Amino acid sequence: MNQTITKPADGKLGIMVVGCGAVSTTFMTGVLMARKGLAKPIGSMTQYDKIRVGRGHEKQYLPVGEIVPLAQLDDIVFGTWDVYPQNAYQAAVYAEVLKAKDIEPVRDELQQIVPMKAAFDTNYAKRLNGDNVKTVEGKLPTRWEMVEMLRDDIRRFKAEKGCQRIVVLWAASTEIYVPVCKDVHYQLADLEQAMKADDREHVAPSMCYAYAALKEGAPFVMGAPNTTVDIPAMWQLAEQTHMPIAGKDFKTGQTLVKSGFAPILAVRNLGLDGWFSTNILGNRDGLVLDDPQNFRTKEVSKLSTLETILKADNQPDLYSDYYHKVRINYYPPRNDSKESWDNIDIFGWMGYPMQIKINFLCRDSILAAPVCLDLCLLTDLAARAGRYGTQQFLSFFLKSPMHDYTTGEEPVNNLFQQYTMLKNAIREMGGYQPDEEID
């Protein structure tokens, strides 16, 4: 008999989403439709997966929700911030991801989700020009003012909606690349000082959201490749506030394939000469990534996947000199229907060359929505289980998993190892033995 060690999911869970675009509205609409019994949350691990608990005669495969006390879809309340003022219904229609028949049944609920003014700095996403942004006397707030205004938003939303708990999820655009700076990003006191000094070069708006969330007792999930919670100062804040953090960048299309396919080469001991990945994408995310500074942030995220799976140190004959290239091209006609191509040049017996081609015609927001749900439910679960700091078990859902690079720690990018970490964490939070090993 298992002994549950996690607090129950009593009351309402507020999910406050930064960004009210294609991904966010697809996520919200799907949850609202699913709880009316009008759609199925396909792709969601928390809603569909079954995990083995126990061994031998005690072995059984149980749905995740029977192992751990997840928040129920009926208990979720949505809030959002966005630079554009359109409500979630208007934004969902504008995104053109979902058909009218999948939006109209929850129109009234979506219309009530009206974006709060965003903490926004146009220098971090020059292609966006919305005017639903926070100002102080007509000017851009300082970074510290952003933090205080966001904290007030969270407190007010929680009180008005009667929520017992809040999770803040970043599902907005990719910011320009912010290199980690030891003088600002390594110590919490230095980050706070930079915010108060309005250091706009080193403190991205997303850091203000994360700081505000953690200070208000809300887990924070970074769904873009931004340098936000992936810095030691935020790790210290998460420890101080006893809140979980997770990131970064939703793993949905091409990188999901890469993290699942690269292990095939490793276990079959096949060599790699090169891996070329390119994408076309036409939604707002594609527009923002058309700016080279914003693409640089995404490129760093996507390039990190292979090097920890196909390691030169382990197999110099196979992986000492491969070429890895990633490209994203903005192509408006495709809108949210992303297409990725991978050309993989490999070699086998006696060095003879071969090629693998992968063409993935996917829907960006359809793949991201269940990841949003799982990350929110599992970070809320982690908080109730007393887990805080970086939640490495959530790497399964993320493109560039957080890790302590200050000590030389490597991220786990192998999809199957990530899945083992995820299952072990769920077992443990349900009072079972985390009994699978990662080789």
C-alpha cells in the first residue's frame, strides 16, 4: 500500500500565462473544451500515460492521476498578460489554429480571459508592436517597477478568482539573447541591485515575471529559450522561496524528434558526419524569430541537444567531428503549421556513408498545448510535494534542460533517459520507490 507524501490539490489552481497568442489560446481552449467533454487532451502525459509502480506480484500500471494528486481540469482558472489587448476568444480566432467548431462552445469563457498589461520592452522583441503594456507616467517602467506591478497582478488575480495556488507559465515570444553575466546573474543580491538600477541590458522582462512569481509563492515555467531562470541568482531565489522552477523552451517538433532519434545512432554505434535541421514557420513566433538577435536565443537552445547524446569523449571514432546546423525561416503562408526537415549524414561499417531524411509536418501549437498542461500540473504537484529549485525531471518536456553549468554538470537530453527521470519523480511523489535506473 502506498503512502502518499504530497499535499492534496485542494481548491482552484490559477494558471497565469505570459502571452495570449497561438500556443496560449490553443492550450486554454483545449482545457475548457476537454472539461466539457467536447475534446480530448491528446498528447498530455498527465492525462493519458500509465506508469508502472511496484515490482513482482505488486507490479501495476496506473494512470498518473492515480499515483499522485494532480489538480483537476475543472479546478483550473486562466489568466494572462499580453502586449495586445484582445481577449482569449479574439486571440484564438486570430491565431487560426483551431476551427470555429472547436472554439465557439467555450466562447463565453474565453471572452472573460482578458490580458493584463504586459511588462514589455520592445528592444527584446522588436517585431512586436502592441500597446497593451505597463507604463509609469507614460514611460517604460524600470525593471524593479515591472516586478512590483507584476507581483500586484498575481496577488489581485489570486484574490479575485479565489485561487489557492498559482503557476506562472511563459508562453510568449523568444527574447533577444542575453549572455550570462557573472556580475549580475550569479548572485541574487546582484540581480536585485541590477533590477533597482534599471539595468535593461542584463535584466530581461522575462526575469521580472520569474522574480515576481517566485516572490509571490508561484512556481515559474519558462517555455521559451530565454535566459530567465537559467541563472544562479534565480536558483537562489527558488531555494529561498521554496518554489519549483523549470525550463527552458517547449520541446515540441524537431527537437523532440532529434532527442528521440539521436539515441538510435548511439545504441547502434553508427557514426555521424553532420546533422542539418531547418524549419519554416509563419506564426507570431516565426515573425519574432526572423530577427537575428531573437533567433540567436533559439539557436543556442536547439543546438544543445546533440552534444550530450552523441559524445566525442565516449566514442571518438563516431562523434569527434560532426557538423550541426540549425535554421528557422519565417514563412507567413504556413502560419502555425510548422514544417521541419532534417538531413542526417551518418556512416557505418568500414566508414561507408549513408543518409537519413526526416520531414515533419506538424502543428506548433497543437504539440505545445499538452506540454503546457503537463508542465503546469507537474510544477504545481512538485510545489505540493515540497520540491523546490530546478525540476530536472521536467526535462522530458523541454528543449534545453536547465542544469548547473557552474559546476560542469551536463544536461540530460536523451528522451528515454528523461522519461525515466520523469517516471521516477512521479513514483517518488506518489510514495512509491523510484526504481528505474538511468544508465
